[in-house]
Amino acid sequence: MFRRVLQLGLGPGRLTRGLGTRRGSFTLDWEAQVLEVKKKLRSILPGEPLELHDTSHLPPEHSDVVIVGGGILGLSVAFWLKKLEKKRDAIRVLVVEQDHTYSKASTGLSVGGIWQQFSLPENIQLSLFSINFLRNINVCAEHLAVVDAPPVDLKFNPAGYLVLASEKDAASLENKVRVQRQEGAKICLMSAEQLQNKFPWINTEGVALASYGMEDEGWFDPWSLLHGLRRKVQSMGVLFCQGEVTRFITSSSHMETSSREEVILKRIHEVHVKMDNSLEYQPVECAVVINAAGAWSGQIAELAGIGNGPPGTLQGTKLPVEPRKRYVYLWHCPQGPGLEAPLVADTSGVYFRREGLGSNYLGGCSPTEEEEPDPANLEVDHDFFQKKVLPHLAQRVPAFETLKCLMHPQVHSAWAGYYDYNTFDQNGVVGPHPLVVNMYFATGFSGHGLQHAPGIGRAVAEMVLQGGFETINMSPFLFSRFYLGEKLQDYNIL
């Protein structure tokens, strides 16, 4: 069976991580086993065939890797694990997703943007990696092409991102663009006058400087990428199960650090998957667990005992990821900006972009901490658009003033979705947990996980298979920063 020794540093010592199930090599696919048993029974028993209890809906009893969460990040990890495996079918990968309709998943409810205008080099590198992946998405031997299946149509719109800065933030924006250019992103700076000349429909009042992505920025259809990835990983042999992870069975061992502090190391041996609408559950013996549960990643981490220790200790450090509700509004304005319009990020925090060819636009903004809506449901607050979004839209784009004159709500459609919000620094968590030694994270990206999914998936797969990050160094995104208090500050997250 596939085995590999992984190593991760913990202070001056080293931890050994093995990829392999406890009980030796895994057996054949469970469904295949049941069919084989049925055949044997039919051959030896007289009379009518014996009807066995149908277990085809159950996950396998053994899997090398269990990925909790079948959204875009979980699927990307599955893709890269299979793509980077040394021998075909060397690794058994199981994806557990509670909602196969993805009605609450962040992926399908996002605005589908991709841009390089971050301030952290790693986030810029992830964007550049992703755009190259998406550009080659239908290359048969490389990415998401599947034999005898239609190509993935991302409906990519290369209109770019336009980020506006006030006088107070102009110097900061200039510094960010310098970093972006150093990483290879093609971003230009524009004065207020240049901005007015290029986009005459913008009111430049209060704008001192703007940055504009000239290449490899825009937006695409999130559903197409999600379903393209799912179709591809299924063709690669990844198994899927609809169910809820309710329990981890772990073993513990004690270790002493160089400062003679005792820590408890845990290893997950079984994942209990509860079947949908049933009390039935299936234990899955595994070697590695990937926590890619999006907005619910914090709850999955708690199930593994993460954060249950004394406050102020590594054992007591929680995964600070929780669901945050965000609204997206769609409106119609025949006099609005034309097809050349980029996604505009205003100085106020409001953003908008065109949607299709029929003078429709979508946009919104993130609420303040005091305004955070209750994430218990996905109901839309239309007053939030009237009070917090529309005034800034109308101020920045005079054509949107006509929306104020309508007596009835001018929003044609609206929806709410969840961010997997990292309350610590709004950046992702990638790689292994230092104490639960075989749980890895791909979560917490607070709104930019979709566009960075190809690079994040590869980074996690590299850590699992090779024991380190190779393509992009994601070390700053490790879990340990929460205990150390080392925040990753990126000021260009929408």
C-alpha cells in the first residue's frame, strides 16, 4: 500500500508523519466487495437470489486521505493529490460533502473574481498560478479535460480590476503596486485625470490614485469551475460520499520540547461519517484528514480536539474560522458603464461589475464588525443595499443616480453566501496542524478562496506527499501563527 514518511518541524525537534492506514493495505472498493459476495452466494445457494442490505451509499471502510468538504478547495486538493501521485491509483482519496446541491457552499454564491492586486506576495503568486491554470484548463493531459466530455466553459471576462484610493491611502496603494509588479503582475497606476480619461463615467471626486490590472484579471463562472473539477477528480478515481463528519477517533502520545514543556500529540485513525437523513454512520479508517469544510472548518477542528486545551497554549489555540454572511445585489441600469467596465473597488469599500450584456450589474460591500448580519440563515437584507451600498454607487457613477428615483426596490435579484471568515487576519490557513499531526487545512480565505483554489490545492498536496511546500512557499499561512500572534496583513481583500 502507498506509504510515505512526512516530516514537520516542531521547535528544534522533528515529528514523523506517515501516510498509510493502521491496519496495512486497504481492501478492494467496498461496493465491489458486496457485489462479489452476492455472486458467491448466488452460486452456492438454491432458489431465489439472496437480497443483501444495500450499502452502496456508504463510504469505503478505508481511505488513505479523507477530505472534509467537497467545495472548490476540497476538490482542488483531491485533484492535486491524484495528479502528483507517483503511481496511478496509489492513493485512495475520499471526499465527504454534506450538501451535494452546494446550496450553502461559498463557491457557487461568489462573484467569481480573480485579481492580482493583493499586498502579500504569496497571495499575488497564488493569483498568478491560478490564472495560468485556468488558461490551460482544457488541455487534455494537464488540467480538467476529460475524454469524451465537453470542455469546461468558464465564461471568463478579462475586464480587469480597478482599485480606487483616496489621498490618505494613495501612498499605500503605490507601495502595493510595487510589490505586485515585483511578483510579475501587470498593474498600472493612474492619476485622477488619467482615470477620468479612460473611464469617463467615473466621478473622480475623492480619488487621488487608482490601480488597474491590465492582464489576467476579471471574473468567471464559479459553477463551471466547481463542476469541471468534480467531473475531473471522479475520472481520476476520487470517491465521493454525501454525509456529515461527526467524530474523529484519535490516539495520543506525549512529547517533550527542548524547553522541557510536555505536549500531547494526536493522530486521527478513523473518521465517522453520518449518512444523510439517517442515524446510520460509517467509520472510515484513514491516514490523513484534510479540513476543507469552508465556513464550518472551525467546527470540524473542534471535533478533532483542536483548541480544547488551556487558554494561551498551543493546545488551547482554536482555528479562528467561522461563517460570515455576505450579500450580493443585482440591478439594472441602461445608462450605466459599458462593456469596457472593470470590476471597480471604491474607496468606500463598495464594489460593482457588469453582469452579462444586458446593462445588469452586481455588487455589494462587506459590513463593519458592528453591522455583521446573523449567519444562521441566508436571507437577504435589502435595506443594506439602500443604506450602505447605493449611496456610494451613485456618488461614484453618476448614471447610477437614476436608481434612487425609482419608487420600488431596483434590485432585480440578490443572494447571500458564506465567507469562511478568518477572524484573526482574514487570510487562509494552509498545511498541517502542529499537534493533530495528520490533519491538514485548506480554509479561512475570507472571500478569495475560489480564485486561489488551484494553488492552494497544490500546496496542500505537496505538503502531504512531499512534506513541504514546493511551488509556492505557504509557510506564513501555517496554523502556528495563531498561537504566535503573527498576523498576515493583506489590505486588498474585498
